[in-house]
Amino acid sequence: MRRSNIVLVGFMGAGKSVCGRLLARRLGRCFIETDDLIVSGEGRSIPEIFRDAGEARFRELEAETIESLKLKSGEVIATGGGMPCREGRMELLRELGTVVWLDGDVRELHARASRIGNRPMLEGRSMAEVEELYRSRQPYYRRAHITVDTTGIGADQVVARILAALRKSHAVRA
Ligand code: S3P
């Protein structure tokens, strides 16, 4: 059963937060970010969670967060870049509503994510290693209902593309 949420997935720097917020405004829906839920639940930042408890603990918190999302309906939900990338996760996200993958050129994604900073998964990784991480995640992202290519375009255009694709798939009214 679709719970009619719109769930944005994609690599770091894909614009899930910025576009998700814009999209929610356009549709008159609430916007939530899974990273924010984790940060408020833990009372510490994502880099602090990685530093103090490790990545494995962060991934457990992500799993718990997906469970809590089952109570949501009609919202726009931006996920952390690694959230869908474990066995079974994409299936759980697809049960929440329409899953939209914001894809793009990995170098562009990396450049955008590095500008904003605060990404433990990018720390100490070479470009080749980031590309490898992106490649290893693609099979999960590909299971989204809809893919939108963000290469070379701004947030407004990305949102227009998302809306067009959602209308086409009848996930939102025209
Ligand atoms: C992560 C992406 C981050 C955040 C955490 C781990 C990842 O979210 O969840 O730092 O594993 O790709 P963004 O995709 O919003 O940067």
C-alpha cells in the first residue's frame, strides 16, 4: 500500500534537502529529513554520532528511523545518502510512497557536497573512492519509482522535473 509520501533518495550533494523543501512548499505538504530526526533523537550532530558511536551505530539509527516513518503520510521526506543502501531498505522506503532518486554526475555531486561540508562519509576519501562508493550504491538507488537527472541544473528546475514525473506517474494531481 502506498502511503502517498514522496521520498527523496540519492547520493550526498544531490540536493535532496533543498529540492525537498521547495517541493513540499509547491505541494503544500510537510517536509522532514531523516538526518534531522536522528540528530534531534540523539541530541548530537551527524559528525558527532559518527565520531563517538561509529558508522554502524548511525546505520542502526537509520533503520529505527525508517520504522518511525511508517506513521507518516502525505509528506515529503528527504533521506540521508546512505539510508537506502542496505538490503531490504529500498523495499521499506517504497512502502512509504513514491520514491524519487535524484541522480547526477558524481563529480558534480561530490563538489556540491564538499562545499557544504559536514559529511563524515567523504572525509579522507579520494575522488576515486567516492566514485566507487557511488557505484556501489547505484543498484539500491535504481530501485526508486522515479529517477530525475540533476546534472547541470538548479534546484527550481529539478523540482519542476520531479513534479512533471510525479504527475505522469499519477503520484500527485496535475
Ligand atoms: C551519508 C549522507 C548524509 C548523512 C550521513 C551519511 C551517506 O546525508 O546521512 O553523513 O552515507 O551518504 P546527505 O545525503 O544529506 O549528505
